[in-house]
Amino acid sequence: MATGGLKYQYARLNIAEKLIAINVLVFILSKLIPVLFGASEIALFSWFELPSDGLRFLGKPWTIFTYSFFHVGLGHIFWNMLLLYFFGRTFLNLFGPQRFIAVYFLGVIAGGLLYMLGYNVFPTLLDTSAVLIGASAGVTAILIFVCSYIPNQEVRIIFFNVKLWQLGVFVILKDVLTLSMGQNVGGMLAHLGGALLGYVYARQLLNGKDIGEGFSTMLTSLGNFFKPGSKAPLKTVHRRDTVKRTSKNVNYDKEVHQRKIDAILDKISTSGYESLSKAEKDFLFKAGKED
């Protein structure tokens, strides 16, 4: 396929799919470069992996982001990208790409910070040198955000349905249990950091506060690398319960319009997105495009 065709196909992807494509490309290159150019994979990773030592991190501050684009093996990247695809799709049914970027990369940062904190605070880890790679913190942030924002939405897992809040609790308990057994300590700390960020972000958003608005604006202003494709679903539509209306001449039609949006979002939070009628979905979609 010509370069122009690839660019066109990439431009049509939503933000979650673009992240998956980038992660897969980086994974392939990280395996090919050592083979084709004789470079050590360890030496290559050393430029991008997040060190546990604070002084080493100060010499490579960019690693708080870049560690999330590298993976150890096929199983590592496969499960991360699979979860990112399914929960990213659910996320983008409700919000636009800027908020997705904010939750994902704030989760990456939170996971990285908790990882470094753990290795510099907990006595059993103080004399241990480690490095962190993988998208798990960002993926977990997206997963827990979705599970916290629409907790009563049901999803099908093999032969039975579970509510998202139950899935979220299972994921966190699994990570805590793995951590308690001393397995993949750094990775589990990063997971929990991402999970904490996703939960706090969702709860604050339900209260009308977007804690990552400035961060997402800053990231998207750096370039159009993550520019949303033409088929991206809903743009941001969120509750505005706490917005103060100081004007005495509030437009009545806008009030009615916003109340209808809030009622639909309440229904999503209680019964899940699939409980909406076609008319409600169409209304929410149009409202997102007008926001």
C-alpha cells in the first residue's frame, strides 16, 4: 500500500486505534532494530524505559511517557492492546479524543510516579534497581475510568454478564493479590497508580469537574499526531450541574436542552449506554457535535 494510503487509513482511526497502531509499530521496530543493526535490545530500551532510581530519572525525564510505548513480549502487548481496544471503544461512545488522551496519559504518569515512589519508600524495595515498560498503567486508567463512570453497565464475559463495577473491583483485587505475592511488583504498582487516576478522574467528572482539561489541551497543542479520525464517535458531553449561571437572561431553550442531556447521562450511569433508545442516542450524538 502506498504511503498516501497508509496515511489515509491512519487518519480514519479513532484515538484508541491510533495508540494501538503506534504501540504495535514500536514493538515491531524494537525487535527488528537489534536484529538488523546489531544493537542490543537492552541498550535500545535503556533510552525509553522508566528507571526506579530518582537520579537516573532526572537524567531521562522523557521516560515518564516513553516507557508506555515499549513491551517485553507478544503476550505483554497483546493483552494491553486488546483491553485498550474494547474499553477505548466504550470510552469514545461517551467522550471525545481529548478526554481520552487526558485519562490515558495521566494514567501513564500516575502509574510511573507510584512505581518510582514505591521503589524509593518501601524498605524491601530500597536496594532494588528496576525499570518499567508497558502501556498497562494507561490502559488500566481507561478501564477503571469506564467502570467508575458507568458502573451499572453490563458487559458479556464468555457465558455470563457482569456489571462494570464488578469487573473493576476484580481487576484491582487481582493486582493487589499479585503485588502481595511479590510478583511483578513494579508493574503492579504502575497498574494501581493508573487505576487510582482513572477512578478519581471519573468521580470528579461526575461532579462536574474535568481534572485533566488543561493537560489534554497541552498535549493536543504539541501537534496533530493524535488528531482524531473522521469517524471518531461522540465529542465531549458531560454534566453541568455545578456550572454557575450568572446571567439573569438564561436562554430557556438551552436550559431544556441541557436538562435533557443530564437526564440521558443519568440513565447511562444507572442502566448503561445500551439502555438508551435510538432517539436518545441520536440526540446525545448531535449534542456532542454541537459542544
